[in-house]
Amino acid sequence: MTPTTTTKSKSDPSTDTLLTDLHIKYIQDLGNSKDDLTYHLTAHLRLNAIYWGYNATCLLGRQDALNREEMIEFVMSCWDEEAGGFGAHPDHDAHLLSTTSAIQILVMQDALDRLDIDRVTKCTPSPPLSCISIAHTDTPLPFGLTVIVSLQQPSGVFAGDQWGETDTRFLYCAVNALSLLGRLDEINREKAVEYIERCRNYDGGFGSSVGAESHSGQVFVCVAALAILDRLDVVDVETLGWWLSERQLPNGGLNGRPEKLEDVCYSFWVLSALSILNKVPWIDADKLTSFILSAQDPEGGGIADRPGDMVDVFHTNFGIAGLSILGYPGLVDLDPVYCMPAGVIEARGLRKGWKALERRQS
Amino acid sequence: MAFLVVDEEEDVKRARLTAEEREARRLRELSKIDEFTKLTDATLTRKKERDWSRDAFDLTTRLLQINPEFYTIWNYRRLILLNGLFVDVFSERVKDILMDELGMTMSALKAHPKVYWIWNHRRWCLEHIPYGPGKESDDDYTGWKQSAWSRELAVAEKMLDADARNFHAWGYRRYILASMPTPRPESSELAYTQRKIEANFSNFSAWHQRSKTLTSLWKQGKLDEAKSREDEFELLRNAMYTDPDDQSVWMYHRWLVGTDGSKELLEREIAAIQELLDEQPDSKWCLESIAHYKRLLLKSYPSDVDIKSLSEEIRSLLSHLETLDPARRRRYQDLGKTAI
């Protein structure tokens, strides 16, 4: 950290409230920053970034801020025919991270029918990727599904792609995407739950793999996956609630692990887990709200990891998502399990028993 | 949905640029953008053409030096190795190429210690180190593997020297230890974590690793559980008195108490923490821990304790915590409701 640069103080009146219009403009302009080197260096995150940006506009109640047709076209252009999934950008390899973003975007745009148009009957990964066997079912699975299902490992966890890296993040991605497509029963649910259970630590949290340290991001993915799989009984609610509530620091922000710095993105990861466990009141909502708001850029819009830092669409989305869970006035309800607008999830009959703070009027 | 795909704690300060500065930056970046997009297009075109040549391999090197997060290019690089550079060569050559590869990713890792794709690539390289130099019946059949694995363990340690909390490095370390051709005695991990903890008591990652190591050693009967538990309490006692506000220490304490859970131990630890609390009456973690262990006593040994007075003590601790730690007051209130 460089203390010499100017940092917006917490009492800066311009960041006392959510700067909705500025954030919308910031997100809209992201696609027009092709003169910016960062734009090109983040092509490998493009589809994820579109999901973050679009989700944020939906939560801000401006779901029409981004062009629907252009977005859907772009998503479809990321399809990786060879591997049978979505890459993060045209000509980039398919990965579960980007495939899940693609499905989330299509669901939010109510455009899942585009998948059926391109229904594939047979998608076999090219050599040498064929080490992963394809699940055999009588009815051909829709586009991309076969591959997601095939990424489940004998242990129950999922690989991110055919190269085999495994992580509870990928397990969540698979469970999230398949449930959105109504095909959760294609995987071995028991094995998936069993794996998550093996990742549980004595502090109540979960890690990225068996034996790994608890981390708020991994806690979110494991708890949300268990919620989707209707197996929250695996969670030691009191212990995890304690661990999660101890993520709040004196400045109101949340950290990801004990004795680490605060970061706006944990506002979502910690809060979503608390919300799924119905324990949001276990932290100080007002202080967290002020912290998130103080990380806004009052001139250019967008939210940063912490006050005074460069903003990005990732922290913008997770900051707004956190504010939605905290009942910030005027925001659209967020479903903490899917990190998508609650109405979208409700319409698909997928809502679980989470609880956010009541939406304040002003 | 993607998350944890971005480096955590990058902390780039926001700078407000004037129109002139912005224009100057744009011009500066223009040539870089041009170089990067041309290189990207050239490499992806070769990938589409299934070009497995050395030339293509060199393009991926250049591109990954600019952007180590370009996962597609790491994938392509591995395809070139498998379908090009590894074809029709002796296994020693494969070994040499992979060792170069590990060297190349080392510099990428130093600059970007939290990029998932670099760590993945290292794992892949390691797993593809061939058997040798000896034949299957020889002693040095796993020689190359063993030396590569040992080197990687040193890499993980080096990365943890730079950032003792880097969870990628800890994960890699666990992976190496679990899959070395000739396993290291697990007990050496106790010495390692102790060193890490003594360097900084706040290093919860090291405490965590230590809890896993001990659990495993106890389970296998390689360590006397009762005796080593006492050693751990000794280590903790030092840490607690050094910094009673450090939550890592209290979390580990909670684990350690839980591994036994006997009434005697609970009462002994409550008394020990009480001593520290008497010195520091507003220590949140002392209060929190005593409240927790008293609740455990109540829950686990209801017929051996004075329920009424214990409940009263718990309630008083919780109400003290409510004023001391108002951010979490609702939690203390909720616990108070279930303390009877």
C-alpha cells in the first residue's frame, strides 16, 4: 500500500449514497474502452465481466442499460465447438467458469432457447483431452451439458475443464449452471455433497480442496452449492456463523480470512453465506454499508476493493450485491445462492430459504 | 459465475488524470495494445491450425510473459508440448523441456504469485516428468521425479517466505507433500509450521496446516496425542500472552480444546484464560472463549455442572461482549437466548 496517494476519506459526502447513475454509465462505458490496454489484457475474463456488469445493472433496476441482442450474440460467439462449452471470449477455450457465466446471462436475458437452437448431439473433446469420459445418457443432453456432467470426478468434485484442475469453485459452478438448466439430477449429488463435507474445517468454514484453509470465497461456493443441493444440514451453522461474523473489521469492511485486509468483494461472499444461513444480523450492517459506499469512485463511477483504489466491474458487482443483501433502498433483491436477481430465480422455482435484510425505504 | 479469478489484494490506487495525461497514456498504450493484439491473433491462428511447432511454442512464451492469465494460451502451450515437442524424443529430453518450463513459470510466478493458471501449469509439468534416469528395476528410476518434486517444495517455501498467507502456495505445498515419489515424514511439517508461527503468530494459514498435520499424525499413531496436545497448549500460551487480540491463536485454541473436549480440560482452559482476562479485563477474545467453553460445558456435561449458575455466568459474559463488540451484538444476544 502506498499511503502517499490521495484516499477518499470515509466522511466524503459524495460517497454517502449509492451513485446509481454513475455506476450505470461506468458499466456502459466498459465496452468502449478499447483504447485501454487493460481492456485487452482482460479478454480472458470478458464473459465473466459481462455477467458482473449485467448483474449489477439488474440490481440497480436498469436491466435495459446494456443492449440485449448484442450481449446474447457475444455470449453465443464464445461457444467453443471443440470442447463443448463457453470460453471467456471468442476463440478462447471452454471453461466451467465462463460456461456458468454464459448460462447465467442467458437465463437473466430469458434467452435459454438459444441453446436449443445449437443443440449438439455429440460433443467429444478433442485429443488429448479425451481422457475425460463423456457421461452416457439415453436422451442427448442440451448443448454443453454433457461436458459439465463429465467434469465431475470420482471424488465428487468438479474439474474446471478437461485439463483437470479441481476446486470447490468448479463444483459450485456446475451445480449452479445445471440447476438453472433443470438438469441437476444428471450428476452424482451424494458424491458432490460428500466432497464438500470433506472440505469442512473445524472453524466451520470450507476450503478449495480437502485440507485447505477456510476462505470466504470458498465458504460461499460450498454453502451455496449445499443450498442448491438441499443439504444445508452439512453446515455447522453456529460455528460458521461465528467465523463469518468475525470477518468484519473495525472499519466495517469484511476480510476473507482471519488476520487479513478487508475487501469489498467479501461483502458478497461473506454476506451471501450469512444470508443463506439466516445470520446477516450477526454483523454491523450500517458499518458495512458505509464501507462499501466509501469505495465508490464519485467521479467516474464504479466500486473498488477498498476506498481510494482503482475501480473494476468485479468489485462493482459484488459491492452492489452486498448492498442489496443489506437492504439498501431502491435496489432489486439479489438471490445470494445464485448471485442473480431474486425474481429470475423465483420465476424458475429455484428459490431457497435464505433471508436478506428488509429493503429500507430511504 | 466467476469469482476468485482476480488477484486478491492488488491495491492499485485510483489516480485522477487530466485530459492531457489521459491522452498521453492512450498514445503510450497504443503500441502495446497493437503488439498484444497482433501477438494474440497470430498465436490463436496457429492454435486453430493445430500448429505444434517450436515457433508456435515461442509465440506462447512471449504472449504469456505479457499476460500470464491468458489460460487458453497455457492450454495451447501444453498441446504443443504433447503433440509437438515431446514427440519422438528421448525421455531425458522431455525431462529437460519440463524443467525449463518450470524455470520459465518461476519468473511468471514471482511477478504474479496468485494467478491460478501458473500454479496449474506447474502441477501439470510436474506430473509429466518421466521416470528415469534408471530403468524400472534401478534405484534411480524415480530420480528425475524426486528431484523435481523436491525443487517444487523449495519453490512453495520460497513463495511462502514472500507471502506467508498465499493460499495457492499452501495448497501447492500440500499437493507436493501428498504426491512426492518418496514421501517426506509428515512430522517435518510440524517443524515447518512451528517456524512459520513463531515468525508471526497471526499466520492462521500455518496454524491451520498444523491442525491438519497433527490430526493425521495422531490418527496414524505416529505421535502421542495427549503429550503433543500439551505441547500445543504451551505454544498457544506464549502466543496468547504476546497478543491476546490475535484471532488466529484463539481459533487454534478452539480446535485444540475440541480434540479432547473432556470436562477437566474445559475447566482447566477456562481457568487459564480467566488468568489472562484478569490482567486484561476487556479482552474480547478471552471473554468470547470463556463464554464458548462454558457453553460447551453446559451442553456436554449438563448433569455434572450447576446449570443455573453457569447459565448466569454465560449471560453475563455475553452481555459484556455486547457492549465491548457492538458490531456482533446480535450474535451475542442470540447465543444468550440459547444459553439456558
